[in-house]
Amino acid sequence: MATDRSVSSTSRRSFLSWSAAASAAVAMRIVTEPMLARARVHNPPASAVMIDANENPLGPCTSAREAIAAITPQGGRYSDGLTDELVNTIAHMEGIKPDYVRVYPGSSEPLHHTVCAYTSSSRSYVTADPGYEAGMFAAGAVGARVVKVPLTKSHAHDVKAMLAAGADAGVFYVCTPNNPTGTLTSHSDIEFLVENKPKGSIVLVDEAYIHFSDGTSAVDLVKGDRDVILLRTFSKIYGMAGLRCGFALGRPDLMKRMQEYGGANAMPITAVVAASASLQHAQLVPERKKINAAIRQEVFQWLERNGYSYVPSQSNCFMLDVKRPAKEVIDAMAHQNVFIGRIWPAWPTYARITVGTRPEMEQFQAAVHKVMTGAVTAAATAGLRQRKLRLDGVIVPA
Ligand SMILES: Cc1ncc(COP(=O)(O)O)c(C=O)c1O
């Protein structure tokens, strides 16, 4: 065929590798926090306290809302230039070249694409336990070995144990602050991981929650052209989970490989202008960090006064040790219209709690106290529709 002859062997090869990547992407389901958090509960009542998915009840800031309203009449156009502007703003703020920045509708996509690009049946995925599970599903989809390494006693990633367990690693995933514990892994530990990892592997640093914490970003490692891909999202402190915007930072050659698995589609312009407006609001992050920390501290003090155990966190979530199978407490809380987060198989007596508004956390406290003192049980949760598919101990929607 004429068209066949006109394609060089190099471009045929790159088409074939592209199509292999594309078919992997088609076959793969991107697992996200709401899918994991809401797998158990379908259609909660409107009055429910939803502190199960690490969302931000404050939503987007006022200037982001205004930007969305103002751009809506232009919704008939792709307006790629707006995404370029956002890329330039991020690059400027992070002190990095624009070609090191890729914007996505949330950070779930680049997370999955990175895992698909750098793990395989011969290159494992090394992650913390308990840790954010999404990447494990991508690794599973490409047939990679998933290595779960327990956190240290101080709940940091155990980078030495991760290295020891991952001589064949393709990706070391470090989420700091960690989801679900809200605990930090130090910059020096991440650097140690980067320095000592096997050749050909990358370190994927997920900073979805970094703005809530006093942690040091790993962006300098990206700037230093190390084998690091870094993820951020507007879903957390910026309150834009439903609007969908996030980004990846990395050396262009690393990102190119990851992009073979997707991410070339146009961005929703509402998300792009809201993200740009949020970044231009210089006080937004410090203000919201302060609000979250104050409410979190009040909850911790209440838990301590009442003799409950928890893991101190620097994020908008924390792990509560209910000293019994946590599912019982999760179900009994749901019966009181308070939906708390899920369980990690490694810590079966802990449930993850998202820090909500002050009134929401007061409702949480009242409900948890009733449950823990035996005033309420899970007996009447039968009405909640449950959809379960267990993969590696995690519940996801069928
Ligand atoms: C650790 C972590 N990384 C990434 C994400 C992805 O968030 P999104 O796709 O909303 O940007 C989440 C969501 O909760 C998360 O907890």
C-alpha cells in the first residue's frame, strides 16, 4: 500500500510503540481517591458529613469562582493559550523551565501514566504501606510486581528498606505528606533514594498535600535534572477536586515517556482559569494552611482529652486508631450520617479521617464518641448500597 511505503521504518517503530502504549492506556482504568473512598457508599444523603475522601470543604477561592464565571461565555473554544499561560505561571513560581511542566485534569492521570511508563513485568513498583493505592492499580495493569514497604516508626517512608526491596524497581513512589497518615518523608531521605536507586528507575514524588505541611518540596531535584517526576494537584488546598487540575514536573525526556500513555487532550478552561486565579492569590495557601491546622489541632486535643489514639499529621487527614476492626466504626458512623475514610489492610484498626470544617468536625466528635462508648452500632447500615471488588485488600467500585 502506498501509505505503508511512505512510512519510514523509524516512524513505523515509533507508531508501533505509540500504539502499544495507547492500547495499554485504553485497557487501564485510572483509579482515583473518590473511587476508593466512595466504593463503599453510593449516593450519601445531602446532609451527610463527608470526611472520607480528603476533599476541601472550602471549595475554590472567590477569585477562582469569578474567573470561572468570566470564562464561561468562551466555553465553545478550546483556548489552549490559557493552558500555556498556566504552565508559564507554574514554571515562574517554581523557578523551572516551562518545558518541565505539564498540566492535566488532576494529578491522577500523570500518576498512572508514569507508573505505566516506568514499570513492567520486569520493573517493580515500590510504595509505602500504608500508602496511597492508586499507583498500585496502574502497576497491576501493566503486570508489574507491587512491593509494599512498611512506614518507619515515625511514619516516614523507609527509603533504605524500599531500596533493599526494589533492586528491580522501575518506580519508587513517595507521597509526602503521605496519604493516609499525613506524615512527612524528609527531603534528605528522598535525596538518598534518588542517589541510590537502581539505574533506569525513577522516583515519583507526590506532593498532593504538601501545602498543608511544613515539608520541603523536592522541586530542587527536578530542577537539578535528577530522575524525579513530581506531582501536584489543585484538588486539595486549592479546593478544586471537582474542577480537575493538577500538574507534573520533570525533565522533558522523562515526561515524554510518560506522555506516551495519554494526557494530550485539551484542558477544561474553567479548571485552567480557576487554577491560574488561585496561584495569583498570594495569601490563599498560608490562609488555608492555618485554617486546616487550627481545626486539626482542635480535633487532636479533643481526641487526647477523651483518650483516643491517632497518628499526628501535617495534612488534611489523619489516622484514628479505633482499637477494633475499623469497619465496625466506619459503618456505625455512617449510620449517624458521618462518612469517614477507609481502612488500609496493614492497619486494620485504623480509619482515615479527613479534616473538614469546624461544625463538621464537631459532628464527627459527637458521632465517634457515641460509637466508641457503645451508644451506637453499625446495625442499621444495611440501607447503604455497597459495591465491592477486592484487589490487593482494597475496596474499589465494581
Ligand atoms: C496522594 C494523592 N495523589 C494524587 C491524588 C490525585 O488527585 P486528583 O486527581 O484529584 O488531582 C490524590 C487524591 O486524593 C491523592 O490523595
